[in-house]
Amino acid sequence: MDLNGARWPGELRPYQAKALDLLDAAWDEGRSRAWVVLPPGTGKTLVGLEAARRLGRRTVVLVPNTAIQHQWAEHWRRCGGEAGTDRDLRHPVTVLTYQSLAVFDPDAETDEEGRQKSRRGGLVRLLHDNGRALVAALHDAGPLTLVLDECHHLLDVWGRLLAEILEELPDARVVGLTATPPESLTPEESKLVDALFGVPILGASIPAMVREGYLAPFAELAWLTTPTSVEADYVEGEAERFAELTAGLLDPGFTSTGLLEWLDARMVERTAEAGGAVAWARVETAEPRIAAAALRFHHVELLALPPGARLREEHRHAPTAEDWVALLNDYVVHCLLPSGHAKDAAALEAIKRALPAVGYQLTKRGIRAARSPVDRVLARSAAKTLGAVEIAATEAISLGARLRCLVLCDHERAGATLPARLREVLDAEAGSAWLMLRGLVADPRTRELAPMLVTGRTVAAAEETARAFALEHHERGLTVEPVGGGVAVITGSWTSRTWVRLITAFFESGGCQILVGTRGLLGEGWDARGINTLIDLTTATTPTAVVQTRGRALRLDPSWPEKSANTWTVVCVADGHPKGAADWDRFVRKHGGYLAAAPNGEIVSGVAHVDASFSPYAPPDPADFDRLNQEMLARAADRAATREGWRLGEPFRDELVHTLRIRPARAPAVTAPAAAAAAVPGAPLSVPARRHATGRPELPDLYVPRQLGALGWMGSYLAFFAAVTAVAIGATHGDFMMWVGGWAACVVPAVLAATTWQARENRRLAASRRVRDRAVEEAARRLDGLAGEPAVTSLAYAVADALKGTGLSRRGAEGVVVRPEPDGTYRFSLADVDAATSQRFAVALDEVLAPMATPRYVVPRYVVHPLKGEARLERALAWLEDRPGGNGVVYHSVPALFGQNRKRTGAFVGAWNTWVSAGDAVFISSPEGEGILATHRGQDPLEATTVLRVAWD
């Protein structure tokens, strides 16, 4: 079928044209399936339709919901084409929902007893009659182009069904479109996507689209709250139940073998007996949750530090409920359950009663996860609704009539009945879109913003807003039905396909300024360009959900070219309960891997782009919530700063940069921080060695005064004989004056000459001594500069040069960038390299700084100890005279990347010798290496806390 009569009236953007060219190349290579990855709001619809138009075949587009179905059909009509939404596929372009294909007959999926039937015969045979009719229509339609919008939806039963259908459509061309990056897929999902589409065609990232001006700049913000008083009382009660349990467990008499006694034997003694650092490395690999929990127990002084263990950022906070349960489960399974002791049986009953307070239950096989009532209270807290109201009201003060706020919830109404113990704690509709609408209508500040609710089943609003909307669309005969609390429902002979379009237009025109909806309907594909404030109340944390949710606010607004968007997440934290950070943990998962501009302008992933003080491992102190919220509101109001922080129009590489953030425990730790990659830094003249240091300066020889020369001696002899002669003549003639004159004429010149010569020799000797003293002082200063801890910068230079020397990086020390951060850390990265190389650099530097575990090679770092006074100068003179003088030594692990073979190890050692210290690598399995491991394992060479992060460049 010829589709060439249709044309998009505008111009393709460069990245769209590039994606289409790559698709054309894929078809030319013989591929029949491909998927394109582009951020939300960048025109995936146009790319899909243009790809179909170029192929010129009958086209079927599958989309996730009816709102998006309408948008696709309307888009094609704007191109001048004909689009249909019927299953008969009679139009050149047909747009259908995935549900129209994947409608399974429930009777066909279960046997007479309601059990799941085997699907070995395939999914197609399980389809309802309507689904089978559509599959038959696809077969009969001839060569097709199948466009799959938001194709991440295929990562469930639809994908397996489609794989079966495509086997029967060998001539079909398949184009998948998604905003979900392939690296976020699970191995199983990657396998399915690869089978459906093959290698992805990657478009630009969200930061790239913002920097180029195709998406609006945005700020990620958080509103932090604590539960309401009623909720807090409940949480406190649950915390007391668990606190009683933990207090009992810490009592040595509570069980036959106390928990702490068990942990000490399990984590400390057994690790030491099994080889210290080597054994601990095995524990961390095999049982990461137990290992991490043990280190957090150490942080609060409940457990000694296991040999070879190292505290990292994630371990420096109090144990969570998950930590207690991880260790408690090990204790229960291996100690209490096999015991049979009466004390232990009573303890098991106490554990069984207390565990539900933190969302777990005790079974015969150990502790298993269950639904946590505290987590449910935090996720659906009324305080979050109040927080959303406060955000909307404050944003309205800043934006006035320009405000377009979208509030996204998980559900229209609470989907399940509350447990009996929560009925007096939470509203039955807690966390729902309905309760959010009621909260907005109840507050006079937000009621005047005409809030509306739109879902796949319901349209509701404040009564006056509902009547205004119905009046605007009077021709449809809409009915306004008050339901109490100032809220009314709008009903009529319409469907969600119609009301979503009408309400979107009403919202964009300013008829309402706050729209409340569900993520399922408005969270993806829905297009409202005016949104400039998004309040996320959902609990979804998958990469797909996060990208799609935030994508609602990133579209450009033609009526406001200077638009910037604020994306808010409301987080509820209950201090004092081991499960009280559950909502914070969700917040962390939402931001993990998601790139946004931090307040300092750096584009990074993780909660640090919300606030530099935020940790992914623990929430801030609730005492700081008010201050942080005020800072967030101030940042939200300064939208010009948001735009400036994104550095619009500046060049970029659109690559991820892996960084290592270092918090030094001792100084000096970092030298010469640079704002950008500088010229090649000069290598130090000397580095510590086993004896003193390398690059020993030359000690000038001390000048030795010369003896009287031959002519001097001859003159002295002549003067002596002349004097003797004069004395003899004077004596003969009895002339005393002649005798004296003879002496004066001969002796005085000789004495003067000798004195002058001696003074000159003394001056030469003094000058020589000053030269030697200066050389000794310079050597002392050089040794002073090497004394104590080395600059981490030097270690970074060594790692970078080693990467360059082995061909693993195009940049060496000249590419190292060091940036100081407001929190006292330093950010190390390797500039102007690809993401894989920057990751190699960050990981290798982290390994160099980490305590020794089980490396293949180690390398010494000799330590020059600080000295003062005469001892300082004596050491310098000994160095200059090449006399023995030993240094201390600390060993560092050779990063695994360089320990793979001797050539790479040699390159690392060469760079190490240039920047850090003399010394050669030692093979850890050699007798010398085994001795080093025995005496140095687990030691922290620099006592620096390190954190790996990912940024964008």
C-alpha cells in the first residue's frame, strides 16, 4: 500500500533524522526488526510514522492505552494520511492498543479446578476470539510494518505472544519505540528484546536533549515529611515491639547462645581463622547482605571489625530492619532452630511475634519477607498529601497564572481494604488520586487553582470547576454530580479517549491549573506541553516508570520559550523505626541511574542531584527537614538558575563519566584541584624509596684550601735571604736603621702577600660550605615534601598514566580532573574519555585506595617520616652522601585490571614509580607476597572514604 501521499508538515530534528537513517541502514543490511531508544517528549511518534511511511506498507501501530491511541491517529492525520482504530485493518495506518491483541480467554487459561494450564502449546491458542480474529487479520493483510510504541510493555506476556505471532509473519518489518535504556533491562528482558528486535538504535540522552534545547531544563526536588501524629503513634508502637525484641536479643541470657556471641564467632573469629582478608572477601562475595549488615553493626559498636573488612559510605549508619533480619535469619537458621533448648524456643516465639512490625514473618525454614504495615503507612501517609498541597500552593505564588501542575498517583482509589490494625491510622482512600483531589479542594490556596481529577474511569473536580468545564462543552450534555466535600463528578456519554483529550486542552488553556491523575493513564505517552510542575506520589521505582513519569514535564511549551520544570518527589520518613526509611529507599531507587543537573550544575545520577548532602544509604535527620524544604522551595522559585545550571547550548559528548569521590581522613590528601583537565602535570623530582628517596641530588664537593704555591715559596725564600743579607750588612756596619729597613723591605711584602692569599682561600672555603649547606637544605625540603601521606592526586596520576601506557585510555595524567565539593569530598575523574575508560579509572583508583583484600600483586609505598632540627639535616646529608637510611613501607593493591598480566603490571609499576614511590610489584603467591599479605591484610593505606558515582559529560 502506498503511503507516500502523507507528509509531515514540519522539519525533522537532527536526532530524528539520524535515527531514521540508521533504520534505513538496518533494512538495507537485511534486518527486519529494530528498536529505537529516544527520551520522552522527543518525537518518537514522528519517527515511527516516518519510518512506516518510508517503508510504504500497510502499518499497524500498537500502543499501551487509548489516550496514546488517539494521539497517534491524530498525528498521522496531521500528516495528511488516513488512520483507523478498528481491528479490520482496512486503513493504511491502524492504531490499536496492546490489549486489543493480548485479550486472553480466562476460561482457556485454567482447568476445571481453576489451576493454571500448561502453555507449552503456545500463547496464540489461548487468545479470546477477538484476539484470534486480529491475528488472522494480520496474516491476511500482506507484508506489514508493525510499530510497537512504548515497547517496554512487551517485557511480559505480550512480548512472548508477539514473538509467536511474528514467527508466522516472516515478511513483517517491526519497529519498536521506547524511552527505556537497554542497560536497565534484566538479563531475561534483554534476551526477549534481542529476540524481538536485535541491536538497539540509540538516540540522544535526556541531558543531551536538554542541552540542545529540545527538552525543557528541569530540577529534581524533594519534599521531606514525617508521618502525621496518628500515624507516628502507630509507627512508634510498632518500633517498640521490635525494640523489645532487639533488646532481648542483645541480652546474653535471652537465648542459650547470645546473638552478639554468635555474630562474633560467625563474623570475626571464623573470618580470622579462615584467612582474614581473604576469607572476608569471600563472605562479601557470597553473602553481601550479611556482610553489609555486620559492618553496620560494627559502626554502632555492636560487633568488632571483621579482619580484612573496610567500612565504606554505605556502612556508616545505624542498622536497618533489613540488616537486623539478615543477621537474625542466619542466627535463627543456624543457631536457634537446631538448638532444641527451652530458652531458644521461647526466643523463637518472641521473634515470630515481633517480625511483622518490620514486614517479615518467621517460618520453619527461616525469616521471609511479608507486607510491612509501616511501609504501607509511609507510602500512603496523609502527610504526603499535605506536602503536595504545600508544594502546589507555593509554586502558584512563584508562577501565578502560568502554573500547570500535574500530580501523579498510583491509583484512582485505594485498591485493597485496609488491615484492621490500620483502619484507625490511615484514611481508606490514603494514597489515592481521589484523596489528593479532596486535599487540594479543601485548601483555599489550591482550590482557586481549579484542580481536576482524570483517570481511565472518572472525571472529577471542585464543583465550580466541574460546572465551568461542563458549560464549555455543553453540546455534549455533560452532568455535574456533587459527591460531598466540594467535589463533583462529571458524567456523560463519553469515554476516556474523549475526556482525556478535552481535559488536556482545558488544562493547557488554564481552565484548571492542577491536574490529578494516575500513572497508568497520564504517566506515559500523554502529551501536555504546558506542565511545568510535576509532583510524584507514586511508588513505582523501575527505570521505565521513572523516565516516563518525569517525561511528562520535559516537553517544550510554545507559549513559554523560557520554560523550566520542577519535578517533586514527596518522601515520608519515620525516625526511630528500623523500617522508617522505606520511603526514602524508594526515593533513592527512583533516582538511581537517572541523570539530572545538581545545584552546582554538574549532571549526575542519584539523589546527589537533588541535594549534595543526600546519601543513598540513609535519610537526613528529621530535624533538618524544615530547612531542607525551604531550600527546595527557594530553588524551585529560581527557575533562571535551573536553566543556567544546564548550560544550554554548550558542547557535550553525551557520555557517562564514572567518578570517584574521596573524603580524606588525614591531610594532605589532595593537591592542586583543577576545574578542568590541565596540561601534562610535571612529575615530581623525587619519590620515596626504600632508602631515602629517588632522584638523589648531587652534593657539591667541599672546597679544599690550596697550599702555598712554588712561586710563593720561592718569593718567601728570596725575602728571607734578602732579610738575612740586610741584617748582616746592617750588623757589619753597625747601622741599626739599615737592619730594620731590610727587614721591612723584605718581610712585610711577603707577609702581606701570604695574608691576602689566605683570605682568598678562606672566602672560597666559606662559599663552598654555603653551597653545601644550601644543597643539604634543599634535600631536606625535598624530603619534607615527601614526608607523611602522599597526595591522592599523585595516585590518580599514576593510575591514569598506567591506563594510557597499556593502551586502555587515550588520556593519562593530563586528563585527571579534581573538583572540590561543598561537603568536603573531592571528585576525581578522567576527562575526555569514553564511559568504559572513565569507569576503569574510577574503579582502579578505588582499588588502590582500598584496604588489601586478595590482590594478585601488591606494590610498596615507602613512607618518609617527618623530622625536625638537626635530625632533619642529618638525614638530608645522609641521602646526599648515599648513606643508608631506611623508610617505613605501606602496601597497596595493584588494581585487578593491571594485575592480569606482567606487561600491564609493569606499566602500572612504572607509573607508580614516577608519581608515588619507588619499588616493584610483588606477586602475592610468592613467599614474600604471602608474608606481606599476612602482615598488611585489611589495613587501610590512606583511611579515605570513597564513593563511586556516575556523571554526564
